[in-house]
Amino acid sequence: MVGRAYQDVFRLLNELAAELAEDPISECFHTGRSVEFPDRMQLASAKGQVRLVEGAVAPLFSRDGQLTGVVCALRDMGPIRQRAAEALAASELRVKEHLEKLSHVARLHTMGEMASGIAHELNQPLTAISNYCQASLQLMEMVEEPVPQVESALRLAVAQANRAGEIIKRLRALVSKRAMETRLVDLNRWLGTACFLPSMISRHGALRWCSCCIPILFR
């Protein structure tokens, strides 16, 4: 700029101070030495636009060594700062997602421990029920005139108690840590187990299960 004061075109501010004790351009004029801009330097244009900048001011000397002006080199830090802010926000989002996943894993671990404990507690009364029913069957064999309906009901109770015990055993195996195992399984058996509870709920024929005699093997 020739013939105009730089204050008419722009002003130098600082984010940490409303006004500078001495801006770098004036300091360069007074000292005749190059001056770097301090951190968080802002350039405010005459139109009111404010930009975060970095740079330095160097003196210009004539051939006879007189200070005739300065050269100001500026770099707009707004886009760089914006990209840094976006990268920081993305990083914080990833950290938040990782923390949520870790929290979810911790909850699953706690639920697994609870399920294992509940399965252990349920297994004991089921075993007792099965033992009592088997003992009752043995006592009925000593009766001169056993009641077939009672004997059939006891045998069904033993079968269902054993089945419940197997379900609990598989539940404990599901939540426990173990190495992955690959083997052939009969899907009819597993689907029958999966449909057991819905079939108990659906007493009015809304859900029907038909077993296939041909084993469906799946690896």
C-alpha cells in the first residue's frame, strides 16, 4: 500500500487481548527488524471480516540504508483451523463410539455372569424335582395297585425337568468363554428346542411345529 496508512485497510488484533500494546507492523517500523506475529493473531478488515492469521513483517531499506517500508507476509489459518476442528470433532466422536461399545461389552459381560449365576441356581431345584419324581416312581412300583395316570404324569415331569436342565446347561455354555468349535448338528433338534416355548404359549393352534424325520445337517 502506497500513500495510505495500513490501519485504514486492516487492523491487527489478538484473541487473548482486545488491543495490542504494539502491533508487529509498528514494531518493525520502530526497530527496523523482522517481527513474527504472536499466536492467535487476527486480521480485521475494513469491512468487518476477521481472519485468524500467522506470518511475519520484514523491513524494506533503500540503497542508502533508509527504512522505506515493510513487507508483510500473512497466511490465513481459518481453513487449517477449521479442518483441525473437524478432525478433532471426528476423533472425539470415534472415542465416544468406542466408549459406548466398551460400555456395551461390559454390560454384556455382566449379563453373562448374571445368566450363569441364575442358571446355576435354577439347575439345583430342577435336579431336585427330577430326583423326587424318580423316587416317587420307584415308590409307586412297590404299590400293589399303581395309578397309571400318576405314573405317566411323573414320567412326563421327569422328562420336562431333564429338558429344562439341558436348556440351562446350553445357556451356561452360551455365556461362558470357550474356544470356537465346528461340528455337524441336526437342525430339527435345535429348531424343536427353539419352538418349544412358543408352542407352549400358543395353546390355540396359532403356531404349529412339524418335525421332519430326515436329519438336516448343518456345519
